[in-house]
Amino acid sequence: MDLIKNLQDYVGSRPEKFFKNTLFHSERLLLGLNCLEPGQVQTPHDHSDQDKFYYVVEGQGHFWLGDDQRVVGKGHVVLAPAGVAHGVKNEGSERLTLLVGIAPAP
Amino acid sequence: MDLIKNLQDYVGSRPEKFFKNTLFHSERLLLGLNCLEPGQVQTPHDHSDQDKFYYVVEGQGHFWLGDDQRVVGKGHVVLAPAGVAHGVKNEGSERLTLLVGIAPAP
């Protein structure tokens, strides 16, 4: 496995559902990309035993986080500790690219 | 704790040693920032039971990873699985800002 990766090589899209790609997967950590085209959504859900973060690489996302909702763009981190429901919708006009980590891996 | 953070609010510098800041800390995951001014270095080391990643937010780093060395810039991920020695030096002329995750937390 190449341990040094250019994120742009892992970006992609699917018409029917948001696109996922894996950068690293061990029992301790899952690190990957979620790419949402305009209008695509990741339905709110939670992980009872895993902490998760999103880092907005490009674009803008409408995030749900527990009872909170916020629209944030590039350069923001969204933290979803175990048990906190989280999801995101791309309401913008450009692709939303998210670096996503889950620990331990699901 | 605010679960949505703008990375730029957590960037900083120290003259004597590279700057660290914590974004999230649980037993499962430590997520933070490492900021290296030109010339600053994080000496190669390893974590025997933790997987680690760096994401280059801005600037360029000379990374050591096991027996490999590579200079990479913004948009790259460097993965250091448990036991793989890793370190980084800022040989450029601008600040190197790294989003860093370690799972489980040290």
C-alpha cells in the first residue's frame, strides 16, 4: 500500500448516491473520502461506539449534528463523538469533498 | 465543547518548537493540528499501538516514513500505521499546517 496519497486521486462521483473512497483501513481507524455532488445527501445516523470527524476539503455542507444544524465550508472540522447523530447535505453548486475518519473502524 | 471548528482558529506558532493544538480528544481518537514554521522539525518516532495520519492543509513537508522520504504539499495524506517511524520537516518558506489524527489516542 502506498502510504502517501494525493486526495485528488481519490475523488469521484456517482449519479445515484454520494461517492465513498477508502484511504486507510485498520481495526483502529478508517480514513476515507466522501464526495457529494450538489443535491446529494448522507442521511443522519450515528455510530454507538465510534468517534467520527469530517474535514471539509472543498465545497460547502449543511451538517446535522445532534440537535444542531450548520452550513460550513472549506477548512472546517465537524466532530461526531460516539452516539451523536450526524449527516450532511450538499446544498451548494459545486462538489463537496470531505475527508472522513472513524475510530475505531466500523 | 463546540463540535464544529474552523481550523484557522486553531493555527499558531512557537519560536522554539513546532506548535500543537487539540481539536478532539477521546480514548478512541486524538485529532489536532501540528504547525511547523520554516526550518522546524518533528523528529521521526513511532507509536507501537496507534495508527496516525497527517493531512497537509497548507505548505509543504519533507516527510520521513519508514525507510522512505518524500516532499509533499497541500492535499496529500501521509499514513503511518502502528510501528512505522514517521516525522516531518518544513523545508519551505511558508508555514506547514497539518491536520493530524491518532487512533486510539496516545
